[in-house]
Amino acid sequence: MAISLRHIAGLVLLAAVAMPSDAQQIVVSKDNRTIAVTTSADASAEADTVTVEIGFIQYGADQDSAYAAGSKTSNAIAAALKAAGIPQEAIQSESQNIGPVQNYGGDQNWTPAEKAQRKFQVQQSWSVKTAAGNGARVLDVAIKAGANQSGQMTWSVQDEDGLQAKAAKLALDRARQIAQQMAGGLNASLGPLVYASNEAPSRGPQPLMRSEAMMAAAPMAQKVEPLSVSAHKVTASATVYAVFSIQ
């Protein structure tokens, strides 16, 4: 990595160190020179956990019939997951509602007969957290039980702190390499690390696979194999601010 002397001079502080407002104060003098480096790095690992989003929508000509259809489907999905060995603590309810069907854009091109039978709707959804290799099976079980609005999967690792620490170490190693090159450009020797901070960027859910909602389970669903789903890598990022002394 080529670094100009002008760039180096801007980062080597001989009388003071420019640091974040919340950083430790470092005393710098002509006898204690420093190099400050800010750098980032990523660390990746195979996902060992997946959260599967499952849900359904059922219609009825009136509220009572819609609720009856929704109750039947809801309990069928819950029973199927239980029979498949999914622990109750791994299943979390996300939303559930019943109400009139709103007339947006012509009711999805429904026929008059379909409109008459779809005056009310019931929707419900859950998230199921399971081992990465079990995601396709959970989705398959739910769909075959009537979960006609399902498919989103969010991949993660159980040891998120460990992955974050790995990213921070990689960033710090990179900072040391850059500082070493900068010190060499000044004909100086890189001294020990005197300060470091790690700012991990916020991470939200990372949905990596989504299937289209299915309005009804296929008639031959019980004979259909589960979808082929492959786990993805999970990436953590870290930004490190490091200050090294030079001699």
C-alpha cells in the first residue's frame, strides 16, 4: 500500500493527537510520537441458525366464516409444527388480525363469485427459530399445513459476539500493518499500541431468501419434497481506531 509522506505527516502527531470526543486522552510530546489509524474489516462464518417466517391468509363471505377458516388453519399449523418436534419456545407469534377485505385495485382481478366469498379475511404469522439445516423442513411442514404466506428466512450465528470479536481483531491487525508502513516511511520503528477503540456498526435482520406467497396449498402437497434451501454466510463488520507510538 503506497502512502505519501504528505499523508503520513498529516497522521503523525508530534504535539497533539486528534481523537474522538469520548476517547482516552493520550499525552504526546517530542519524546512520545504517535501514529493514529482508523480501519475496518469483515469476518464471515457459516450460519448455524435460521429464523423462518410463516403465515397464512384465509377468506370468508362474512366475519364468522372467515374466523372459522382462520382458526382451523391456525391450529393445523401449530399442531403440525408440534408434531414435527419444533419446541414451543422456538415459535413466536408476530401478527394476527381479522377484518373486511379492502377494495384496492380491483381485488386482484377476482371474479364476482370470488369477491362474494372473500368479504372478510384472517391473517396470522409466526417466526420459527431453528438450526440452519432445519429451515427447509420447518417451511415444508408449515406450508403443507396451510401456511400459504411463508418463505422469508433470516440467517444468523449463535455466537454473534465471537464473530464480532473476530472482525475487530482483523481490523486491528490491518491497522497495525498500515501503521508499520507509515512508520517505515518516516524511517522510524513502530512502537506498542497505546489506545484502541472498536465501533461495531448496527446490524439488523438480513433476510436472504423469500418465496412468493401461495394462496392455497397444492392438492398433492403431501407428496412434494421440501424446497432446496442452502444456508448463507453471516458477516460481521468492525471499525477500529488505533494509536501506536513510534520510536
